[in-house]
Amino acid sequence: MKDIIEIRWHGRGGQGAKTAALLFAEAALSTGKYVQGFPEYGPERMGAPVQSFNRLSDKPITLHCGITNPDYVVVLDSTLIKTVNITAGLTDAGAIIINTEKSAAEIRKELNFQGRVFVINASKIAKECFGKAIPNTPMLGALVRVTNFLEIDGVLEDTKKKLEKKFSHKPEIIEGNIKSIKTAYEEVQGG
């Protein structure tokens, strides 16, 4: 692993990009890694483009700035391809994980990107697992699979603990989100 791995999340307000970045950071922290997880704030509102970020390392992280050259880009809403330069700063050595019904080959061509492209229909998985097309937790599962930085069982355990604090009165939400992470982990495709 590089000294520091950087991840940029793209989504729309209300899709959970900030929450997914924080869940990823907390899961990594529980394994003893050094992490950062933070959103980029601006005039966000429901449906507006938003970004969140992660840094992951085995050593202390002393950077305190936005991420301009990510190793991985996670896209929660494929319509952002038309309005946001999601490949900005991403080299062909990087990878994109996108929530879409399209194939990895179709997305690679659409983006004119020569690096690795992974696809998962996270909105469909979310709808099936917990009744809402909020793609953040399935995209977390896809990221864990693509990066191989964290063990899926540890991520599931840590995420379940975090969700139990917020949704103790709604066990179906907790179990649905955990199922969506597992499903996306198993179904993400591309390379």
C-alpha cells in the first residue's frame, strides 16, 4: 500500500456520501489504521452535487487539505458524469467505482478513462435491502471489495455498531444496510 491512499466520493445531497466516507473512516480506524473522513461543505442542499473524502494510511497523516489527486473515486449518482468532472486529478493508475446500470466498458468509454472502472447498481440493491434508493452503504461495500484495504467482516461489524446507535428502534434498517453492504461487496464488477 502507498503511504497514503486518497478517496474522493461524489454524490448528491441526501444520498449519503458524507455518511459513507465517515463509516469507511470509522471502520478503518477500528483496525488500527490512520484515517481522515471529511466532507466538502458549501451551499449544499438536497439533490445538489456534494463531495466527501477519505485518507487511509498505516502511518500518521499530517495533511489537512482537500484531495485533488485521488487514488479512488466513488460516484453515488451516475448523472454526475454529465455535470461534474469526476475524473479530475485521477490518473490511469486509479480506479472509479460508480453506481449505474451500465457496464464497466460503457462507463469507461463514456468517461474516456483508461484506468480501472467498477460498476454496481447500488440504488437497486438499497431499494431491495432496506426500501430506499439511498446508495451509500452499498457503495461502501463495493469500495471495500475494490480496494482490499479492509476486511469485509470488520467493516460489517463496525458499521452495524454505528447504525445500532442511530437506528436502535428500527432493526430492519440496520439489517437492510448490512445486507446491502454484503450484496454490493459480492456483486461489484469491472476492473
